[in-house]
Amino acid sequence: MRRMNFIILRIYYLRRRERERKPVHKDPTNNINMPKQNNFFNALHYRCVEVVKASQYVELANDLEINKAITYLRQKDFNQAVETLKMFEKKDSRVKSAAATNLSFLYYLENEFAQASSYADLAVNSDRYNPSALTNKGNTVFANGDYEKAAEFYKEALRNDSSCTEALYNIGLTYKRLNRLDEALDCFLKLHAILRNSAQVLYQIANVYELMEDPNQAIEWLMQLISVVPTDSRALSKLGELYDSEGDKSQAFQYYYESYRYFPSNIEVIEWLGAYYIDTQFCEKAIQYFERASLIQPTQVKWQLMVASCFRRSGNYQKALDTYKEIHRKFPENVECLRFLVRLCTDIGLKEVQEYATKLKRLEKMKEIREQRIKSGRDSSGGSRGRREGSAGSGDGQNCTASSKGERLSAKLRALPGTNEPYESSSNKEIDASYVDPLGPQAERPKTAAKKRIDEDDFADEELGDDLLPE
């Protein structure tokens, strides 16, 4: 009956609204008359609350105000929602607890844990039997790392309301943090009996089994998860990871590939698929995955080096050379790329090998100088610290400092190779053009047409007797 009267009152004001002139304002973008939605909503809500307060259903007015705050939340107007909820701080205990619970939840989402904890305390003190208030208080304690105390609040919430699924889920997470995996699994299994198709619960059960080192059970629960959400790329990649750890490469490839289809930006999935095709000697198919990885992480040179290495392994040397040149243009100080260029130009017989060899020599020399400076800087800092401590009371400290600087500088010059010779001809040693393939050593092909070595006749040096000669 109460609800029916409220619906009638609502219809009455909706009809009254249609008869009244709507306030409008001009939208400068398209010159269309638009009603002031926020002002109209506030005015209508205010009228409804005033009428309800004047009726015999006064207790519904507070529920309308709470509903107004929730409407602001749905509209993502958090400031208005907070202002509306703060008006209930001086109301009776039941309404104050509901408002403080929502405020605690809002501040928790904004990572303002001090404010969230304060309003959670207010909600709990106003209504000790409010399971939502106890759950929010447990959340603030959980965020501070006190998992044992958080579990106590969640247990109290469950004692007040055994159907509070949020408290049951959170206590399962708390037991996971405390490494009490059996109790965590028990909580999630109870929750699964209540929420049969909850993807979060299914994932947590699978994750607990994985932590308990039971991959078969983890795979089984993940299969149930992808039956509920078949496009969950993370669940698919986790299935691929578990099958890969079990040694089932074909099943792992299937789920990794499905994960890549739904989310082609997961760099770990891309790397696994590329490595899979290299292991199976299909370097051409691995190229597209490493190219995508280079698009996702353009500043990581290793993906582009892998693309070039795939071209080289597949026999497309010209494309590999062009790729290495492009890498060198983007990363001119990459020594590994220059080593590949020197080796590839040498194998093909290009005249550019001398240019790249000179650049490689220069980079290696710069690298050696940099290492020498770092090493000498560390040694000199330790020595100068000891000299400063020993000469703190001497009167000629400036002369000692100047002489020590000169000694360190001469030591640096003596440590550098070939400092008295011209730069280009300072070192006559051979260029180190060796390199390590980022894809690993190439697998040997099976030998199918090898010639058999003809064994020598062991009786070639023996003389034949007359009895063995033909008559």
C-alpha cells in the first residue's frame, strides 16, 4: 500500500511537470533548445521530498535522499553525491549508517583510505549490525595490510548476514594473502555454490589450485571460466601457460592463439607465439608477431632485431639487410646491430662493410672509454676520500688537491689505450664482429642424403696364395 501511494504521487508530479513551462537554455553548438536537466532534477526531487515529509510517510523522505545520491553516482557526479550523503551525518542512526557506508565506499574507490576508514567507523558505530559497514571497515583495514583484523570484520559481517557475498569473497582474498590456501578455497567454493556463474569466483578457485600446485584442477576450473566468458583473453593465456608448463605445446598454442585473437597487445602472449614458431622452424610466421611487438614497444630494439633475424633464417638476406639498416638508423649506438651488419655485408660481399666496421670500432672504443671512466672514477673517489681525511689538518690542502687531480688525470690518460696515437689508427686489433643470435642457435637440419664412407679392405696388403688363384 505504501509503495502504491508513492507511485501515485510520482505520477501526479510527472503530469504536473508536463503542464509547467520547462526552463530552457541555448546550446551554442547546434542552437537546439535544451532543458536544464540538473536544475530540473533537483527541483522535482525537492518537491517530492517536501510532499512526502508532509504526508504520513515521513520515513520515506530519507530513502528518497539516499536514492538521489545514488542517482548522482550513476551519473558519475561524485561531488554532488558526497554533498548529498554528508547531509545525513546529523540524522538518526539508521540513515546515518547508510550514508556513511556509501561515503566510505566512495573514498575507498578514490584511494583516500583515511577518510574511508573514518566514515566506516561512523557507519559501524551508528549501526553495528550493518554488514555493508563492517565489510567497508574490513576493506580499509585490508588496504593497510592488517589481514588478520580485516578477516575479523568480514567474519562479523557474515555473522550478521550470512548472505553477504562481498564479505565472503573478501575473506577468501584475505586468506590467500595469509597463505591459508585451504581456508581460502573453502570460502570460494561456498561462494560458487551461491553464485554459480560468477567469473571472478571461478578465476579465484583456479588461482588457488594453481598456488596449491595442482595444475589439473586449475585447468578444469579455467575451462569452466571460459565457458562463462569465452572472450576473456587473460583466462585463455593462463590456460596456455598451464598447458605449456605441463609440456603440452599444441594445447598451449591453441589457447595462446585464442588469447591473441581477442587481445593482440599482450606482449607476453606475442613473445610466446613468436618463440613457438621459431622452435617449429616456421620463422616466416614468427615475423608478424615480432613486428607487432615492435609496434607496441617501439623503443625496444630487441623486437626489431628478432624480425631481422627471422628474415635471415628464412633465407631472405636482402630483407634482413634492409631491416638491419633501418634498425641502425633508429638506434645508431646499438653495437649488436652493427655486428650483424658487418657479418651480413661480409657474407654477401658488399662494399659497405668497411663503413659499418669503422662505426663498430668507434662504438666499441667509446664503450671501452666509458667503462674506464666509470672504473677510474670509483677508484679515485675512494682514494680522494682517504686523502681528504688524512690531510684535513694540513695547511697546504689546496696544493694537495690540485696535485691529486693531476695524478688522477694522468692515471686516466695512461689507462686509455693508444692516447698518444691518432684516433683511427690507435688500435690495430681485429674488429670483433661476432654476435649472438637473439633467437638462439639455429637447429640443425636432418641429414637425409649423406654419403656412406667406404671402408677400406682389411685384406688389401695380404698376398694371395697359389691355392687361392683360379685354375
